[in-house]
Amino acid sequence: MIAHCRERLADFEAPGSHVSGEPLPRNADGKLRQSELRRHAPLR
């Protein structure tokens, strides 16, 4: 994915790394469960 981005984006726009993880939590309607995302997000 990073190679794909570097071919198509400027150097400062391309990601330096990529972390693959679990799929995003969604409800029955397919919308993202934002409360669960906030719970797992790192603190700023």
C-alpha cells in the first residue's frame, strides 16, 4: 500500500507506515460505532 501511495502522492502526503488491525466496529446499519472507537483511541 505504501508503494502504491508513493507512486501517486507527493512525498509529504504519502504515509510513512501502515498498521493493519481489526475491522472497525459497526452497528447493524453499517455505521461506525464512534463511542467504541473513542474508547480504543490513544489519548492526545
